[in-house]
Amino acid sequence: MARNFGADDVAEADAVRLGTRIRAYRSMRQMTLRDLAGQAGASPGFISQLERGRTSASVGMLRRIAGVLGLTVADLFSEGDIVEPRIVRRSERPELPTGPGVRKYLISQRPLQNLEMYSGEFDPGASTGDEPYTHGDSQEIFLVLRGRATLWIGQSDAASSYELEAGDSIEYRTSTPHRVVNTGTEPVEVLWLISPPTPN
């Protein structure tokens, strides 16, 4: 006898698709269940059940999960991946909150997949902050496009400094504390390329 599929079956299929996408994005970012759970404020068991489509999550929890993965909630439910070229005009780049004298823009578009890319502009004397920072454990390339920047790598009391001019780049892990300073008298323009994308 043929089975009639109803609303429960549709809901179950949606849950499985959602879980599959969460697991795929987590794997793409080289995160463990425990990593995602800890940063989203959930238990590894709950995330495991969610990825297998065996439980549901509140909107608030989905927002936290999406944020950790560098996504929006809408991205979690979006069907398929975008394959068409996507243009970001300079005037339309999303600007991120930063400190005085610094402007940072997101170049790669969400949902972030294999890499993320940012551009930055530093006024003379401006920096990413007084203390070095970390984000995830990915490969990061820092490239100076214009001017001269100083990149500090390591903890504040034992950091090494690297003077970089236009065209120079340096590679390091995002788990290593780092900070950027414009110690010159001219504006500096830089790029950050990170793979895979790191949690917010």
C-alpha cells in the first residue's frame, strides 16, 4: 500500500537537510562537534542530534550556530551553493566595526565557503588595537597593498615585529596572537586572506 506523505514527513526532510548543511559547513571550517557546540553554547550531543535531523533548534540557537560558522540563518536553509560570479563594488563593500583610524571591509561574500577575505585601511598611527588577537586556527596571509605596515606576531611581552611595504606579504596561523600598526606618516591599505573561514 502506498504511503501518503504529510506535514510530519516534510518537516523531517527539512530537518535532515538543515542538519546536513550544518555538518557540511562545520567540516568545511575544520571544526569538531565540540568546537561548534562550545562556541554556540550547546552540548556536543545536541549538535550531533541536530546534524542528523533528529532534533530541532530554536531560532536563537540557529542564530548562534550560524554566527559561529560565519553564516546567516537564511544561509542554513538556502538550497545549493551559489556558482554564478558575484561582484562586490568598492562602494558597496560591507564595513566592519573597528577602532579609530581603521576601516575594515568584507570582500568575500556570505555564505563563506573555502576562504574569507578582508581589506583594511589604516590612518597614520592607527592599529587593530593595543593587544594582539586570535581567531580560530586557519591559514592567514597578510598583504600590504599601499604604504608600510608593522605586523606584530606573538604575545605582547614576546612578540616579533615585521616591517612590510607595498607588495610584501606574510603568512601565519590565526591562532597565533597578532596585531597591525601603521607607524608611518602615510595611509596604509592591506588585505587579509584566511582559509578556511574562522568563527566570528
